[in-house]
Amino acid sequence: MPVVEEICTITAKGQTTVPKAVRQALGVGYGGRIAFRVEDGSVTIRALISDDENADPALTPFLGLLATDLATRPSDAVRAVTLAQAGRLDALAAEIGQVDPDDPIEGEVTL
């Protein structure tokens, strides 16, 4: 992980904003949780991994990647889906039919 150092101000209520570069480095966004640890006069901050067993560990970093991409090139990063593309997606989804996410996966799976 690259070294990131940011300076922020503490308000009269003892609040501060976690700088964007720090949030991105930790892979946390809105609703994310962080832990502060004070030890030997230093403070460390780490992202808390969700206790939700269904949480996708790749989702937050992926959303951070998208946010960075949109911020750096907003004019060409997002384009409307054409009617032809929407029709093709509908056709592909119709071919697949109903999917039950609780069905067992057939074949070998490597993660």
C-alpha cells in the first residue's frame, strides 16, 4: 500500500472528515467503518471488514475504482445505453431464464 499522509482539522465538537485519499487507500466509502488505534503516542486507522457473511470484499475497492474513474474523466466515462444494446441485453437475459442464487454450482470452481 502506498504511503498516504493528509492533514485535516478537528472541529469544536471533536469531529473531522476523513480525507478522500485516505478513504480511497483504505477502500472505504459511505457507510464504511474505520477503527482508530492509539499506541505509544501514535494513531493508526484501519478499515473494518463487515461482519456480514454475504458482504463482497471486492465491492468497496471496485466502487472506489469507479469513483476515481468518474472523477478523472467524467465526460467520456459514462454513456447512455443504446436501444440496440438494451434489446440485446434483454434477449440475453431471456435466454438464461430464471436463476436461483441458492442452487448449487455445477462443476469445479476456483476462487
